[in-house]
Amino acid sequence: MAKTNYQFEKRQRDLERKRKQEEKRQRKLAAKQQAREDEAPEADDLGAPEEAEAGEDQPGEDASGQDEPSRG
């Protein structure tokens, strides 16, 4: 009869425990980031302008996207 390898079994239990702890840490981190994201849109609701569309020029920029040169 083969001898039981207790060290292997213990190592497997430890690896499983660490894997579960890491998954739990990732879930908590994701929940924390989601909470931050949920708070962020409230600041946008205060009338802050949204970012311009890709093709639109913004004041102070020429068509190449560079700032206008200072005159002087």
C-alpha cells in the first residue's frame, strides 16, 4: 500500500486557500472601484460639460489640435 504524502496534501490545501483569498481580494477591490465610479457621475450631473466629440474643434485650438501661437 502506498504511503500518504501529507506534505503534498497540505501544499494543495494552502494553494487553494491562497487562491480563494486572492479571489476575495479581487472582489473587494472591484467593489471598491465600482463604488468610486458610482460616486464620480454625481459630479458630472452638476452641469460640467462633456468631452468634445472627436471631430469637433475646441476654442483655442486650430484644426491640427495645437494651441494657437501667442502673438507677441
